[in-house]
Amino acid sequence: MLIRPASKSDVPGILAIYNDIIATSTAVYRDDPVTLEDRLAWFRSRTHTGYPILVAADESTSTANITGFSTFGDFRTGSGYRFTAEHTVHVQSAHRGRGIGTQLLLALLPHAQRLNKRTLIGGIDAENTASIRFHERLGFERVAHLRQVGFKFDRWLDLILLQRHL
Ligand SMILES: CC(C)(COP(=O)(O)OP(=O)(O)OC[C@H]1O[C@@H](n2cnc3c(N)ncnc32)[C@H](O)[C@@H]1OP(=O)(O)O)[C@@H](O)C(=O)NCCC(=O)NCCS
């Protein structure tokens, strides 16, 4: 499994993973699938600002099979937040629990340091205990519990913020 920067041709693979997570879980607080145009605009915007989008790719087939992706962007707008980034990592359901998420998250760290980020923050649904444990194992610490800030599948959702200093 190769971890490498995403290219435009990887965006459909990223889209498939993202839309499956939207449809089947509360890991992403969105109700509707996103379009390819939306993800292409996101890809252009992230790469334009110099932020990384990394993919895990199984290169054993002729067309690379994208099994996961990771990225970070601004935590909040405002120049005072410039040393803080918010990351995301998602792995295709059939490939979870094999270390791909760990590799994808660890591979973000040199990029964050290169861009002078001091801290990474992940926003995880409070019921997503697997992802919370995954982050804690990688040195993230729970720093906030935001109550009923999300709503999906007809219920309120709490968001946990986890933070790691670099
Ligand atoms: C959370 C996630 C990125 C972890 O990636 P991964 O490749 O499964 O994780 P790794 O194999 O590197 O690490 C395994 C850890 O992840 C956890 N895990 C999460 N989902 C799992 C699954 N379906 N099967 C096995 N382990 C899973 C395990 O608890 C394991 O921790 P443990 O060894 O302490 O038990 C991935 O499961 C995922 O994409 N989940 C759905 C979307 C999501 O929650 N994204 C994070 C929001 S930012």
C-alpha cells in the first residue's frame, strides 16, 4: 500500500469513499452525497493553498485503487489560527483495521511541520469510539466535548475535539 500525494485522477476514488461514509455513518455531518464537481473544487482549493491531500493506493492493479485518504486545512478562519490545522482521515470500509489509517495520519505530520503548524485538531463524532481510540493511540488528547452541535439520521450528535501538538 503506497501513501502518496493525491492527483486529480484520484478524486473519483476519494469521492466514492467519502460518499459511502456519508451514507452509512455519522463520521461526516452531511446528509447528502457530494458531487464529483464539489470534490474537484475541494481538490483545487486544497492544492492551491499548499495543503496536502494524501491517498493510500493499491498499485497492484492497472488503475490505482484508492483505499483511503487524509488531509488537513484551516481550523478556523482568521490569521490568529494560522498555526492550527484540522485534519481528516478516512479509509474504505473493506480495508479498515489494517494500519492504513495510521499510515495516512502519520504521513500528514511532516507536511504539517513543513507548513509551520503547531497543532492538529480532529473533530470526531462522540459515538465513533473506534476513531477516538485510533486518535488517542496516535498521541491525540481529548480536549473538548461539544454537545448536540450536529444533527443527522433524526438525532442530535455530540462532537469530540482531539488535539496533538507537533
Ligand atoms: C478511523 C479510521 C480512519 C481508522 O483507520 P484504520 O485503517 O481502520 O485504522 P488502523 O488499522 O490504522 O488502526 C486500527 C485502529 O482503528 C480502529 N478501527 C476503526 N475502525 C475499524 C474497523 N472497521 N476494523 C478494525 N479496526 C478499526 C481500531 O479500533 C484500531 O484500534 P485498536 O488497534 O486500538 O483496536 C477508519 O476506521 C475510518 O475511516 N473510519 C470511518 C470514518 C472515520 O471515522 N473517520 C475518522 C473521522 S476524522
